[in-house]
Amino acid sequence: MRKEQIITTTNNNQMEEKGMKQRFIHFKRKFVPALSGAIMGVMLMSTTCFAAGGTSAVTQPLENLKTLVIAVIGAVGVIILAKMLWNLHRHTSSRIHLL
């Protein structure tokens, strides 16, 4: 009698574990796509922002950043141009001395 009781208890525990695993798998299959869709919807949703008064307070930092980026690009261009001219000068001056 005691052996049968132990065996049935073990079987019940195994069945409960399988049932919990199945519930978790079922929950995961339903929850992950729903959560992904909700996050995607929030990311793609745009909101309208109304600024009170002048908008220069909002756009001024962007203008400053744009000016800074253009200045950096210009500086890099000047450096590249100066390097190319220096290499051209060295190359032509070495040819002149050989002739």
C-alpha cells in the first residue's frame, strides 16, 4: 500500500510539472508577439508638440549643432586639401631636382 502511494504521488508531481511547463509555453507563445507589437506601436506612434510662443527656444540648439557639424566638415576638408597639396608639392619638387 505504501509503495503504491509513493508511486502515485511521484506521478502526480511529474504531471503537475508538465502542466506548468505547457502553461508557460502557451503563455510565452501568446505574450511575446503581443508585447512586441505593443512596443512597435509605441515606437512608431508620433505625437504633435505645440510650442507656446516663439519656437526659437526649441530650434536654436539644433541650429547651433548644424553650424558646428558644418564647421567640423569644413575643417576636415581643409586638412585633407592641405595634405593633398603638400604631397603634390613634394612629388613635383622631387621631379624637378632629378631633371
